[in-house]
Amino acid sequence: MRMIAAMVLGGAALAACAVTDMPEPDEGRALFTENCAMCHGPAGRGDGELAAGLDPAPPDLTTIAARNEGAFPRAHVLSVIDGYTRMDPAEDMPEFGLLLRGPTVPVDVGDGQFTPVPRPLAALMVYLESIQR
């Protein structure tokens, strides 16, 4: 009986130790390279190998904050990446449902409240925030 209790408590302790810290930009860079660079370019400037054939052209992702009075709009960026804001079927940017899977991390999306966000989606947001000029 003590062995079972120890195993249950040990499992609970491991669950409590799950990674909940924010990802670093390098984690998001790998996701960006795999999912976004073909359109947005390797540096996020809208000059990817597929960009020429897209209308509208992919935006320069290094100027998101500049286009928003110097503030990086985390909630908006997350909603664009995950497809929540796309209701127009003519929209060229695909949805990235796979980025919505996996463990979550608490993210302050700009309102001072922490929201659970899938780690891959948070990683991509952190990377985009890191490349602002």
C-alpha cells in the first residue's frame, strides 16, 4: 500500500514539474523556419520563395510592433497564427492547427492576465517578438 501511495505522490510531483516556462526565441525560430519562411522569408521580411505568387504579399513580420505604435500585439499575433481571425476563405495564410497541440504555457497576452497557450504557438510568438526592429 505504501508503495502505491509513493508512486502516486511521485507521479503528482513529476506532473507538477512539467515545463511551464516561456519558450526561448530559438524554439520559435525552428518552427518559423519549418512553417513560415517559405512565404515570409528566412528573416521574416515577406520575401520567401513563394511570396511572389501571393496576393496579397506576405507582410514584413519584423515591423509588427512598428505598425502598432511600438507595441507588439501578442493577442492579435497569436490569433493570426492560429487562424482564429481568418474568416475569409480567400485568405492565403494557412491555419496551423498543429501549433495548437501539446502542453500549454502561461502567456501574458497584454492584459496582465496569464492565458494558457500551446507551447509551440507561444514559441512562435516569442520568436516574432524577438525579431522586431
